[in-house]
Amino acid sequence: MIRVVVVDDEALVRSGFRMILNASDGIEVVATAEGAQAADVIRREAPDVVLLDIRMPDVDGLTVLRQIRELPEPPQVAMLTTFDTDEYVLTALRSGAAGFLLKDTEPEQLAQLVRTLAAGGVVMSPKASRALLRGHPGAGAPQDADVARVGLLSDRERDVLVLVAEGLSNADIGTRVHLSAGTVKDHVSSILTKLRVSSRVQAALLAERAGLLTHHDDDTARDDGR
């Protein structure tokens, strides 16, 4: 059972997410909270996944995220926002969030995204990340050296990085490239070390800035005959 805590300042959002997720197999919303209560609730409930509103009037989501990341075994955290160019999202991703969800995510997709988070995947579509970066081009200013480190990756590691950016778990990546989950885990660890990042989502953003996802989309289109 995947244990989830939903943190949002709007009661309607909290109840809506609880209703949708509790109706899904293998998922239980064990608690909901507003910003000021969030850290204490998460410490008490020890969830696997936290869905965290990025903009709250009492305690903002970035503050709560920092508190969560200081826990001995922090859960996977996805930020909740109403639009995919929210300037705070980029800061949250660099601070250890495992992705972000729009609050109008289709109900049938929400449970699958939570399962992806619980499996260690990234919940941020390449389309959304491109929109985010286009909306805030200055956010990437000091990162030429970071992008250059992508050149340190082997061909296999680049392939794995693209699939990480697509939000796949280690098991799913292994199926796609015919490797064991353990071997994929080793590749991901090597990728994070070479890129000098601390999370899969930070690696995914770096893949986007390096153009790997654009090239991958073009290759896929050619393969499909488009």
C-alpha cells in the first residue's frame, strides 16, 4: 500500500485528491494538512509520497519541502501548482522535489503518477519542463559547465538519462533497454555522480537543457515514420 499525504491550503483540493486516490488500488491517503501543520503530520505518518502545494499563505511549499528533505528517510515529494511555468517550481526541483503535478491533472492519471513517484520515478513531462525553462530562461544562466558534464556520460548512460527524464522507474528502464533493475540503478548512480546532481529530477532538467530530449523526440518521430 502506497501511503500518501496531501498538503494544500484549499480544503476542496485536499478532499478531491483524497477521494480520487483512495478509490485507486494500492493507494491510501493517510492524512491531509495545511502548510503550517504539514511537517508535523509528515513526521508522524511517515508517508511514501507527499503531494505538496507550492504556494500557500501561511507556510510556503518551499519551506515545507526543506523541512521534509531534512528527515532521516524523506518521502518522495511532488509539488502541486496551477500552471506549468510557476517560477517556484524550478527552485523546488533543484531543492530535491521529485517532480510537479498540475492541480488539474486528469483523475485517471493521478494514481499512476503517484505510483511512479513511489517507485522512484520522475513526474514531470518533457513538454512541461520545456515550458518551464522557456518561461524562465535566466534560470539556466550559470549552467554551461553543468550541461558540459553531460559529455562525460557513456552512450548507455545517455540512453538511461533520457528514460529517467521521461519519468520511468528503474524497473521500467530495464525493460526498455533490456537490463536488470540493479544494473540500471548502477547506471543512474553513475549519472548522478558525473553530473554532480543529487536527484533524478535534477538530472532530467539537465538532460532537457543539453537537448537530449529534443533529439530523442526527433529520433522517435523518424522511427515512427513521421
